[in-house]
Amino acid sequence: MSILTFLLLAVSFIALHQTIRNRTFSKSFLLYLALVVSAFPLAYALYDDAKHPTADANIGLGLAFFLTWGITAGVAIVAFVKYLDKRKKA
């Protein structure tokens, strides 16, 4: 499940990268930096869960998944809207 989440997050950021009109190094760098920053909470929660397993429910891990899914959905929606706008203008 976590690999699929990371994959969908990366695909949504790549789709957003494809919709940028004037791609410069700094724009690409900032976008991929945002990808790493948005993946960090889930990666840390997974690491923490592996190092310190508990018998009860891990609320922090669930919240990290929800945060990552929200970011993924937001980026995917922005990429889709920018794609439609780019296609309409062409």
C-alpha cells in the first residue's frame, strides 16, 4: 500500500511537471524538492513504525497516509486543470 502511495505521489508531481510552460532548472528543482518534502512525513512514519512496533493502532501512521493522499489528490487536480487549460489554449 505504501509503495502504491509513493508511486501515485510521484506520478502526480511528474504530471504537474509536464504542464509547466517555461521549464527552467529552478522550477523543476523546486517541484521535485516539493515531492521529497511531501513524501517525508509518510516515509518517517513508516520508518518509525518499523523501528518501534506497537500492539495498538498507530494513529500517526494513519494520519501520515491521509496527509500524503490529500497532497497527491491536490497535486493531481492542479495538474489536470493545468493540462485542460494548456490544451484549450493550443
